[in-house]
Amino acid sequence: MLPYSAVIFDMDGVIVDSEPQHEQAFREIFAELGYGDRHGIHFPDYYGRSDRAVWLDFIAAHQPPHPLEDLTRLKEDRLLSLLAAEEPIFEGLPELVGALALQTRLAVASGSTHSVIQAVLAMQDLRRHFPVVVSAQDVVRGKPDPDIFLLAAQKLEADPSGCVVIEDSAAGVAAAKAAGMRVIGITNSLPAERLRDADAVVRTYAEISRLLLPV
């Protein structure tokens, strides 16, 4: 069992199986804007990063007439509709979170907006387990910069060196390591090779339980 004082969860790809819905929402909005298959976005490059990163690259490439705020709102509204219809919380995640919450403080540090985080954590009553929630909206620099994890640790009143982060993306692993934290990478979105910089790489939530919970 790894020693730690707090556990910080990424959300998309860790708590909720939402990468397909993020991509679908973007694709639908791109199509409605008239860009269809010529939007030029390779979605795996943005795993773990914020919607803002996607839109800034899209705007730089295509110069659409719509302001960033309108594009962000359109995509977020579409995503919320998709998530509400499916509620794709990963199997085994609620049990892991519930067990960890009995023995340590937990946080969510997500590249999503607060509206999306709130909607996801309302599923299966997950919000009650997380006293701290941090969004990309709360920091200037998103992942792979460490700011979001450092802010989560500050709000948890935990030393970064005592925090364990659970991540599914290379950008998230890099951000957590830059924050001086240990990282468990779970292969929900990327193969183990892409998560090789994590302190441990797992395939299941049962493996995380064995690393973090007493036998």
C-alpha cells in the first residue's frame, strides 16, 4: 500500500467514460459550423486538456466568426445532453471512491468546466465524497502544467508530495509529476506505453484499491 495524505482524481476518463461524448459533441458542433471532416482536430492529442485548448487551435486554423465563449457554450451544452442520457460512470469507480473517502480527503481536478463537473458528480451521488473540486476554469494554465493539481492540494491542505493522483492521460500524468505528486495511470483512454511516466500503471479500479487501500 502506498503512503499518502490525499487522493486527487481526474474526471474525464477516470470517473466518467466521457471521452467518446466529448468527441461526439465537438464533431456535432464542427459539422453544424460547416467544418464536418475538415476540422483538423486529432482528439487523442487533447486527452486531459481543456476544451479551451481545442477551441483555440480550431480558431487559429479556421478563423470562424463565432467568439470563443459562444463555441465553448455550444459544445458544453451538447456534452451535458449526451452525458445526461448515458450517465457513463466507470464500473467499480463509485466503490473505490466510497472506500477511499472513509480514510482520506479526496479532490477532483478536471479540465472540464464546473458545470460539467457538477453534472457528472451528481451521478450516483458522487459529489458527497469530494470536499474539494477544481476546474480548469480556476487556473490560468491547464494540464500539462501543474497548476490545477497544486491548487487542489492547497484546498485539501495537503503537501503535494503526499498526494496521489489518478489520471488517464499523458498530459495529466505530466501535470501531476510537475506538481511533485505521485501518479497512478489507468489505461481507460490510452495504452500503458503512453502513461509510462506514471509511478504505477493499472487497467482496473481493483488494482487501484490494492495500491491505496489496506488489505
